[in-house]
Amino acid sequence: MVSFYVKTLGHGYYYEIFELVKNILPQSNVKEVKDEKVDISRHSFLLESILIKEVSPKTITKLYTPADIFMCVSELYYRSKEDDIQYKKELKRLVKTGVIEVMKRTFPERNFDWGILTGMRPTKIVHEMLDKKYGKQKIISSLITHYKLNKSKAELLLEIALSQRKVLKNNSENKVSVYIGIPFCPSKCLYCSFPSFSIKKWGHLEDEFVENLIKEIEAIGSFLLKNNVKSETVYLGGGTPTSISLKNMEKILKNIRLYFADNKEFTVEAGRPNTLDREMMSLMKDYGVTRISINPQTMNDKTLRIIGRKHTSEDVIKAFYKARDTGFDNINMDLIIGLPGESLKDFRKSLNKVITLKPENITVHTLAIKRASELNKKLGEIELPKTKTVNAIMDFALQCLRDNGYLPYYLYRQKKMLGNLENIGFCLPGKACVYNVQIIEERQTIIGLGVGGVTKALDVETLEFNRIPNVKDIMNYNRRIDEMILRKLENPILQKTLAKQQ
Ligand SMILES: C[S@@+](CC[C@H](N)C(=O)[O-])C[C@H]1O[C@@H](n2cnc3c(N)ncnc32)[C@H](O)[C@@H]1O
Ligand code: SF4
């Protein structure tokens, strides 16, 4: 394993360096050193510097002292000391640029397409530039020169942000979106760290959970109604909400209809095809669900077994046609790039099978190695595709989906993604999922209910978000339901935000 020792003098951007290095080399070790002497004799006027070293198991080799960064940084320091915030921002950017330069020279086989960007929502930067009325050319060149993105990622971001403007513009500002987390699944998938519990093992907590969830929906729903706040979209996610009983699902859907009736988009993350019988589908249709996900992840049965999905590719196809029969005209299907043992050929087969079904949305994820997942524990035993392979798969996916009429409409990144790639949501024209755009672009208040639901109250004055998270496990949720409700009802920012919306 490669180890990096980072010494920051003065600037304190260790965390930013850590994030950047981890994005490019997820399995590396990044440590801060405070007590080692750094040779800055050639630039004795320096106040800020970084030092990166590679430590191999046997020898310690100093790879690079980024003297050129020192120069830029110090020069900049003297130029713009007066403007402190601007200075710090620019300093951080230069430090990160230096790290990228160092790493490019040392690990040329890695993916540096995202330049210095480590955040989850890179399209937000483009929206900020669009808000400032920057032209398309200026945006592209800023992404390339300032943030060090490669041209195709810069163009992709701009394309996505422009398409989102239409979705965001169509939405009146005085609405919220509602997320409801149902934390049950038929079994736990190898890679997953979402709040989800096996229904077999934890099913005894289902009834109590549903009772509490309804209590939360009633309390927060009445609060919204009292403030005359409308819900633009509702997203029932998890977990796999369709793992629960029909009876409980009906109770939840009834309450959603009662309190968040005016939504124009209502998604249920049906996810696992073996949770979808005719009754469940009809129930969802009857209660106004407009969009569902039926997620294959891969159409390769061998991989499905390895990742613990407990369904076959045939089950996915059957569930898809059943959903069409029930009248669902907006279906999403998730695929993952980089599953154990999968090659470009495997992914090509999966994507082609999914495209044949013509779902309205296809979401292409890149495998992320989540700390709390089984995959993380078993990393030594499982062979994952190399950077070159996952990059080739993403290039293929983009091209193939475009060739078949799908357009990228939202993009986000996570920590420890294979190949330093991204997740991209594709849609047929006019079929973008509004909730997905709202949650990624953070331009609307989100009300988060249920296990793992996070409320994000948009402070209309500062345009900053105030996070009000619910707990992530069922037992605590059941025990602390009143606190979860009060946290929201008594939050001054949420009160102010909702009052403003009237
Ligand atoms: C919140 S999960 C719920 C979906 C649903 N329960 C299912 O699995 O079909 C949403 C999606 O995230 C993706 N996902 C989950 N864990 C992931 C990981 N570690 N790496 C990449 N994608 C992941 C999967 O494609 C999954 O369908
Ligand atoms: S990926 Fe979906 S089905 Fe699998 S454990 Fe996570 S939430 Fe459940």
C-alpha cells in the first residue's frame, strides 16, 4: 500500500489534501506529520508549503517537494494578503493543484479527469457560474484551467447543468421535496452501506417502525399544511420500501396522499424485483406513485449471486413487464460499473439488455467502496476491475446511452469510487426525475422523514442549508421518534424557511 505523509505549514489544508489523494488512490494511507523538518531553504520566505512522500514497505523515498507550488503560493500571498477570504480560497486551490501535479507524475495510470474537484456535487459550480451569467466558453475554460478538469468532464458538467436549468426553472420556489426512508431489504448487498436491515432478521420491528413513521408524517405533514407549503416531489427510498407488508405499505401510502397530496412526482425505490408482486404494484399505482425503480445492478446472474441480490436477471425482466402492465410509464433502472469480476463485455451485455426494455431512466453508478460495507471487509478476497477497465466502461456507457436517445441529467460523486469516476443519471427526453435534480443541486428545502431521512432547510436569506438528520437505525428511530419530530418542528431555520414560503 502506498502511504503519503503530508506536512502542511501554516495553511492547514491537510483535510483537502487527504480527500484529493484518497479520491485518486482510495487504498492509500494518508497521514499528517507535524514534527518532521521540511527543507524550505530555497524559499525561506515561505509561509505555506506541502510535502508529500511515498513510503514503500522497505524504503522511504522522497518523491517530490513541490517547489513550484511554494513559489506560486508565496507569490500569491504577497499579492493578495489584504483580501483574506479570496486569498485562502486561492491558496487552497493552488495547494490542491500542486498535489495533482505531483500525483500525475508519480501515478500516470490513475484517473485525473476530475482535476482538483473532490466534492459530491460538481455541477453546483457550473450553476454558480451560470447564475453569474458566464458564457459557455468561459465556463468550460474555467473548469479546465482553474479546476484542472479534462475537457470531456467539463463539457459533460455544462451539458447537465444546462439541462437542469429547465427542470429547476419549471419548479416554483415555494415548494419542498419530501424524502421518506424505509430501512428494510430482503438481504444486504455486498457493497451497500445505506441504512437497510434484512427483513428476515429485523422484520419484528416493522410494525412499530411504521406506526412511528406515520406519527412523523402526520406531525410534519400538518406543519407543512398549516404553513401552506406544498410538496413538489415525494421520494420513498431506503432500503427497499417494497420489502414491507402490503398492509403497512398501504398505511404509509394513505398518509402520504393525505399530507403531501399535491406532488407532481412520487417515486418509490422498489429496487429489488422479487419484492414486486401484482398486489404491491397495483397498490402503488392506486395511491398515485408516478415513478418506480426496478434495479438490476447487473444482468449477469453470476455477479448477482456474488453481490448477494438473491434475484436473477430474468426476475428483473418479469418485474419490468409487470410494472408496465400495471400502468407505470416512468421506470428507472440502476446499474453499477465495477462489480467484482466484471469486464467491459459483461457491462455491455447488461446495458444492452436494459436498453432493450426502454425504461425512461437509467442510472449508471460506479462502485464505491463504502467503509461500512461487507465489500470493504472482504477487499483482500475479491477482485475488482482496474481503473483502465472502469474508465473504458464509463466511456462506453455514455456513448451507448447517447446513441440510444438517453441524455445525462444529473451527476454526483462519492468517496472511494473505482477509477475516481462518477454516478450519472440518464433519461429519455423530458423524463428527468425532478427529485434527483433537486437533491443534487440543493436549490430547494428537502424534508427528510423515516430512518436515515435528512431534512435540509434552505435558509432563504443566506442560501445555506441547515441539516436536520434523523437517526440511521430502526431501534433508535423507534425509541427517539418524538425527538426526531421536535428537531424539525422546533428548528428556527426550518420555521423561518417555511414561513417565508407562504
Ligand atoms: C439507496 S440504493 C437503494 C436501491 C434499492 N434498494 C436497490 O438496491 O435496488 C440506490 C442505488 O445505489 C447504488 N449503490 C448502492 N451502494 C453502492 C455502492 N457501494 N457503489 C455504487 N453504487 C451503489 C445501487 O445502484 C442502488 O440501486
Ligand atoms: S443496495 Fe438496495 S437492496 Fe441492497 S442492501 Fe442496499 S438498499 Fe438494500
